[in-house]
Amino acid sequence: MAEKSLKIRGVEWHYVTGGRGAQTLLLFHGAVGGAETMRSVASAFEDEYRTITPTVADVSTLAEVCDAASAILDREHVGRAVVFGGSFGGMVAQAFFHRRRAQVQDLVLLSTGAPSPPTGARDAWMTKLMRLLPFPVMRAMMRLETSRHLDAPFPEEQAARVAEFRQRLDHYFEHTLTKRTLLSRVALGVDFNRNERYAPGDSAGWPGRVLIVESDEDPSLPPGERRRLRETYPRALVCTFPGAGHLIPLLRLEELVGLVKAFLAEDYSTPAEIFAECSTAEGHEHLPQVLE
């Protein structure tokens, strides 16, 4: 992997590249950390794909993030990329898709939701409060929110992986996270939920495809929120991992990567075949639409 940087309108953007495939994956990370948190996901694709993983800089609007990601693709001589985003990164991926559709080959959304104005209004109020709080209190709040995802039951064979992930989180919160970064990530979430508006027909005429990957027990995404995302992308292929919570890349990485590779290669003759990689109890009603 190679670490690179690019200054855009006075802001230094850092990103990591890897792999040598003919197709490129543009990977957007979650709210906690940066490109380094996507290392295991990126590495799993690098046998077949080139990967580009930006670290979202401390900016306040999704327009700035999308402009930077577009400029990074241009610098790397990538015309169109598969855009992959999970959780917070799924919001960024959607914003990039709706602004820069010509640069998007396919779209993969993992454990994320559609814009929610009520959530945006609530978070905007919370942001005003957070600015008044001492940074240690803000950090503790974010740490608590993150830790609840790790309290969900997980298979015993994944204990070592989860423990290592906890250690990395602890180091990030204690030594890396800044108040500026925390406020930036919150502001970007507010921007997404308050200002983005997507409709089911928005992708008409776009030749690419959408894959939605979710869990049936995600504490961040209740059933109604998952349903709204599906309604936003009605022709998406939907795959549900049972019992993986908000930690699919941590608990089911190999299956996730196999699923995405099969989807991108269209390596299946019927929609059901792609789901050899996971259980899809909630997704089957959407599958026939993929082949229309």
C-alpha cells in the first residue's frame, strides 16, 4: 500500500492506494478513524482490484468531501470506480454518487441509511451543545456510542479479532481523535441528513448497479431505516447478514468480500446464487428487480 496526499483548496487530503486490478474500488471509511480502519477490507480486494481509500479531512460539508474524492480519482487517472461505503462512509458514498454519477461504476452500501431530516434536526441541536462541552466529555460520549456496537453477541471464534479492534479503538480515542475531527464528522452527518434529498428515480439512466448489505440486528439501523434505504434504491440487490450487528466487516469479512466480488463480476446466473455468501431472510422480495 502507498500513502499519498493532495492539497485541495488549502486542505491537505491523505489517501492510501493498493492493488493492481483493472477496476478500482473507492472506499469510504466510518466515522471513527480514517483510511487505516479500512485496511483489512482494502487488502482483501487487492488481489483483483485497485483500491483508493481517502481519509475524510476536517471539513464541514459533503460537497467538499465529494470534490476531494473526485480530484483524487482524477489524480490517479481513474475514470470510473466502484464506490464502497459503510456506516458514515455509506452516507459519503451516497453523496458522491448523487453528485458525481459519471465517476461511479457501481455502488455498494454497507450498514448505512438514507437521509433523515428528523435525525439531522436532532443532531444539529446536539452539535450546538457539543461545542460547549469540554473535549474529554465529547470523546467519552462518542466512545460510549461506539462501544455499544461491540456489546452485541459475537461468535467465540471472533473473540481475538474483536479484542484487537477494541485495542485499536482505545488507542484512537486516547491518542488520535481531536475535537476538530469529532465536530467535523458530526457536521458531515448533519449535512447529509438535513440537506441531502434522494428519490427512487434519481438513478434513472445510470448504467451501474447498487448492492445494499445490512444486518438484521443493527443497533444503529432499526427496520424502518433499513426499509427507507431500500425504497431509495428500489432496484438494489439486498443482502442481510443475520446477527452481525453493525460489525459486518469485522465479524463476516470473508463472506462480505466474496459477496461483493461476485456482485461486481456478475458471477451468478440467478439472483439467489450470489447469496451463497450470506443468509438473506429479509432480502428476497427485492431480488427479482435486479434482473429486469
